[in-house]
Amino acid sequence: MKKTILVAITGGIAAYKAADVISGLKASGHKVNVITTDNALNFITPTVIGAISDGNYYTDKDPNKIMHIELAQSCDLFLCVPATANTIAKFANGIADNIVTSTFLALPQTTKKVICPAMNTKMYENYITQRNITQLKTGRMNEKYDCKIIEPVQGLLACGAVGIGKLDKPRNIVGIVNELLNDEPIWHFPLDLKLLGTTNDSNSYFRININKDVEIPITPHVGSFGVRRKFDRHRGVDLYAPEKSLVFAVEDGEVKMKRPWTGTRADCDWWEDTDALLVEGRSGLVVYGEIEIAPNLKEGDKVKRGEVIGFVKRVLKKDKGRPMSMLHIELRKPGFYKNIDKSWEDDNMPNGVLDPTNQLIRCMNNTLV
């Protein structure tokens, strides 16, 4: 997902936080170029900016190059952090009197644009500022020119007052930018249950209503991806759900295989008989395990995102104080059909097995919006 991000820093007190944003973007694997207004240098030094940007830093004071066109055309996303009321007004009204505003005006319509306002509450709530922000949000001239606005938050401001206008946390800004740049499809959540978020507590199922609620386990939860268990290293994610819970396709795909997953037919007679459906789509090969497959589905069939493909079956033979049924989700590289669950002695994660946790979390967050 490596992209080129152009970070514009303007002259607000929150300019120093741009250093953390840039560091976070670089840690995510992106290339970052930086431009600043002259006023921004009253709050963050060129030495700091140059160091964190690996020297990819440009200002109006460089007499050797006119860079705004080149920078505008070469970035995948433009991020202004922080954006002052003055710069927002210039963006909204097409004023190009410095490298930041000139570059903004030269951005292609399809380039993603993110604006992070930060200022005094009175300035932020002023009708003129709100009008300018609305124009940037809605794309006054063309809907393709819409900007993503990361609204400021409530907090202690530089003037000593408490109110809205504080720049959001750098990690939140980085997270939003990464999501905007993520080209992977957002899954449909595979169960029709109330989503409670994520958990790393192995006993979390004692606190949820298994008939209504579902969580996404993350390590060291016993149902999370990669956790070391008694006989194996877990190769998928278990979503605890009551028997007969409908299972939906997370994305469009083609049924590649139907096969026994647990029980006598799968040489795992310490579990109840369940099946697995292997569907190959844009994300890879998705394995829906511990289910009963919809009887109308056969190999070669096309399935649509959100289509019912089966229902959850009971998998545990004995009540050990935890849910007896669950949907097991695996994600693999295309074409990896091998029944790896028979390799109990293999402690390593087989090549071709991917972690579906982030995909599940993304679609959960999208569902909760």
C-alpha cells in the first residue's frame, strides 16, 4: 500500500504535531514530501522537517525550482495539517499566493485531499470559516474535488480557553489517511449479530450475549489468528455465534471447494461434523469453516457480497464453559486449497495463509459508522 503523500504545514500552534503525523505515515510505508508556509516555520523548524522527511522538504524560499506543479501531480494524497483559517479560506476561494496554496490549486481533481483544521474556537465557529469548510467538503465546482475534513476536537487551546478547535491526535489522522489509501475491498461482515468491537481477553465470551453479540478476537484470545494453542497455531479467526446464525459472503467471489472441516469425515472426531466453503475473490481465498453450507451452492458458482452461504453449526462436543459454535474465517492466497488443519505437528504458519483480522476490523468499523 506504499503511496506518495504530500504534507502541507501551515502557521498554527499545532504545526509541531505534524512531525508525529509525518513519522506515522513513514512508519506505515509511505513516501512523504513536505511543503510549508513561511508562517509555519515560526512553530516548527526546517531542521526538524528536513530530518523527518528525509530531506523531501520544499518552501517558497528555494530559488532553484518551481515545485508546486511537480509535487501536485506526483502525490496520491494531499494532507494539510494543521490547516489555519487563513489557508482554508485561500483553498476555498482559489487564492494561490504561496507554495501550499499554489500546490493545492494544481492538484488533479481525482487526488485525495485531507484538510485538518486547527484554530481558536471563535475562529472555527465563525460563519465564514464554516462556509469555507463546507465548500471544501462538498466540492463547490466539481464533486470529484471533495476534501476529507478531519474535524478538530474539544480541548485546551493555546489561548488558554477550552473548546473545539484542537487538532485531532496524530495517530487518528494517520489512521484515517491509511484507510483512505487502502485499495483493498471492504468486506461485508459475515454474521448478522450486534458488533461489540475487538477483544484480546480470552474470557470475553462470558461477558457477551452469544445470541445477540459478536466480537473480533485479537491475540492472545484463544480464537485469534496466530495464537499458539494446545495442538496447533491458529490459522484463522473464530467469531463466536449461536447455532443457525446466518453466514454471509464477505465479498464477491467464486466457490472453489466444499469440504468437511471438522468431525469424523475430516479425521477430527473429537469435534462435531461441520463443513467449509472456500470462495476466491478479490482479497484472496476466503475459507468459511464450521458451518453447514447452503444446499444450493456448488463448486464454480458465483456468490455476491452479503449473500447467505450457510449457517453456523455446533462444533464442540462437550460444554467447556465457552460457546459451542462459531464461524471460523481464514484468508489465504489464491489457489491455496490444501487442508492444513491436519498438520497438527506443524508449529509454523504455512506459506499462503494470511491474517484476516484487519479485514474483519475494517468491515466492522464500516458497519458501525
